[in-house]
Amino acid sequence: MITVTKTYLPLLSEYIKYLKKIWESNWVTNNGSLVIELERKLKDFLGVKNLFFVSNGTIALQIAIKALGIRGEIITTPFSYVASTSSIVWENCKPIFVDINPETLCIDTKKIIPAITKKTQAILAVHVYGNICDVEEIRKIAKQYKLKVIYDAAHAFGVTYNGISILNYGDISSLSFHATKVFHTVEGGALITKDNKLGKRISYMRNFGHKGEEDFFGLGINGKNSEFHAAMGLCVLPAIRKHIKKRKDISLLYDKLLQNSSLHRPKISKRLRPNYSYYPVIFESEKQLKKTRNNLHKNNIKPRRYFFPSLTSLNYVDKYSCPVAEDIARRVLCLPIYESLSKEDVKEISRIVLKSLN
């Protein structure tokens, strides 16, 4: 079976080396040496100032909202994985959906200002498929209206804009290190901020608010991650540049094979260095998408309707009309892409897709 993605597992012998360290230290969680080492290496790799390893990308978003003291309305996108919206609601805030840019598939900055009210406290934008939001325009809007900015950068590990990590934009960026991501720790995530004071608050909040054994900084939650997950990250990280290069080659091959078709691809800025985390294609109709997906399934190939449905359909949010996001959600399909996918497989997938379009 060819799936939309495939988890990279390092050599078992490499992972066992770290397991031996865990057994020797008998320290399995609570900010152990491997967690500290992973955080340091990730900061160096990504070019960020403060990074805090947590249990998953969803708790990262929840801590971000809490750390910034947000309690009102948060402007966000309906074209994302459910966690970006559920985190807002979980923290007793109100998501205000605005539509997406039909070319980038990220939040449409032209629609943000009309959505701002006296209750608006933040913008939670999503870098979709590793393609980035208009960070410069969002920064201007946030400054003008005194809003906090959180970027859900779950898809944007290693992505740079003008040579700088995209994670350096906004008050906080969150990452997911789930097993399906370019870089993973099986389960995991991280928060990134340039603000040292905010970083200190996050470091306490992810560990119940502990400030030493018998004192508390304030309200916290159990957002820690373990030595076992950090060990996986330390094994995976050295291979990431090679994996991104292989994903780029696969993406370029898809581009070549599908270039004369009716499929559309998101527009990517020339100033962006992507990570090729996904390969989304937009069909002319949902009917065409379903036909293609069914034909791929018959050949044991499993693409994914990612993201579908639009989050405007959730039963715990107010009703909004976001026609672009709702339309794209019905017509977009992510084709398989991962570092071990062969050229022959890419050619076969493309052949089936092209045949389905006729």
C-alpha cells in the first residue's frame, strides 16, 4: 500500500543507543538530558531563540493561547486541521473565521480587518502545507490593532522566508512533531518565541506551573514530553535535510508529470524555501476528485482529502460563510509524498491521476 505519507524510522541500532542512555540514567521524563539536548539542537537547526518541546502540537496551541492571556475573539482560518479551531474553543475563546486566499490557501489578510471587533484579541493563522501566510501584512495589522499573533506552523518545520525561519514571526509559533510530519518524535510538538519573558512563562506552564519543587509560577498544565520521544527526535533530526531534498525531487517530478493537466497547485512565494511536506492538487470539481481518489484506491494508493471538510461545518462553532475555503476543501487532494517513495511509484500515481481526468 502507498499511503499519503509514511513515518520515517531510523536504524533501530541508533535508537537503542539512546535507550541505553535512558536505562543508565533511569530518568525517563521531567526535562531529562535528552529533552534538553533535543531542544538545543532544534534551536540551532531552525535558527530560533526559544523553543520548548511539548507532548503534541495541540497542547502547544493551547499553551500559546493561555500564555498570551487571550480570552476573547481570535480571528482564524477554516482551512486547517481541526486542532487549530478546537484549541481556541477548548480555551474558552471564540474563533472568528475569515476566508482564505485562493492562490496561497492561507488566511486572506484583506478579510482580517473587517472581522476585527472590540472583543478581538488575536490572530491565529496557519501556514498551510508549508506554504506561508502573508506574515508582513499580518504584522502590520496586529501592530495597528494591538493584537497578538499565533502561527500554527505544524506544516512549516524548516521553512524559511527571505533566509529567515518562518517560526520567528508572530508572538508564538507552534509546531507538531507527530509521526506524519517531516520531522517527528512519534508524538510531540513545540512552542517558539523570540520573547524571553514569554518563553519563561511557557516553560513553567508546560510543567504544571512548577517553579521549583515547592513553589508555583502560576497556572500550568502537563505538557511535558519524555526522554523516549526526545530520543526519536535526536535520531530523526540528522536525516532531515536529506529527506527534504528527496521530497523536493518527488515534488518536482509530480510537477513535470502533471504539468499539462487541468489540476491547480497553490502559489508559493519565490522568497520561500519550502519543506515539501505535502503535495496538494486542486481539481476542477469534487466529482473529478472523487473519481480520481476511487481509481487510486483500486490500485492500493491512499491519498487524503486534506483539509476536508471546511471547519465552518463544525458543530461547536458559529456559522460563517467562507466560500473560497469551502470550495477548495471540496476539491483539494494530497497525493502521496515521503522520502522513500520511488520514482516508479510517482509515475504510476501520476498516470492514474491523468487517466482519471479524462
